[in-house]
Amino acid sequence: MTTATLTSKGQVTIPATVRAALGVDAGDRIEFVETEPGRFEVIAATLPVTALKGLVAKPAKPVSVAAMNAAIRERARRGLRQ
């Protein structure tokens, strides 16, 4: 088990083995996510934009800008009546 010490300023030096496993370096961001009360996960928040590729599925049929604008207008029109 790897440990670290909290300074009086609330700072922690992340051990080299943990930094290597997370793939983070000086200046990179990390997130602390509470998984249950009192337990946190440390996650590297430095993914490149290319990591987003494939996150949203392509539509089955291409949609034109005109069709998108028409759908937005229709939804706005219906929203005003509700």
C-alpha cells in the first residue's frame, strides 16, 4: 500500500508509482470522486479531446442543418403552448 502525508496547507505529494499509474505529470489535473461516504477515487482529468471520439453514436440517417433548425423551431413553438 502506498501512503502520503498531508501538510499543514492541505497539500499531498502523490507518490511516483501512483502518478505513473494515473499517467499524470506536473500541471495535470486530477479529480476526487466520492464513491461512498468517506471513500474517494482519484481520476486523471487530463484526457485528450480525441478520447471523446465515439462517445455519441452517429445518427442512422444524416440530418441537414435545415432539418435541425426546423425541429428546434417546432419544439420552441410547442414549448410556448405548454
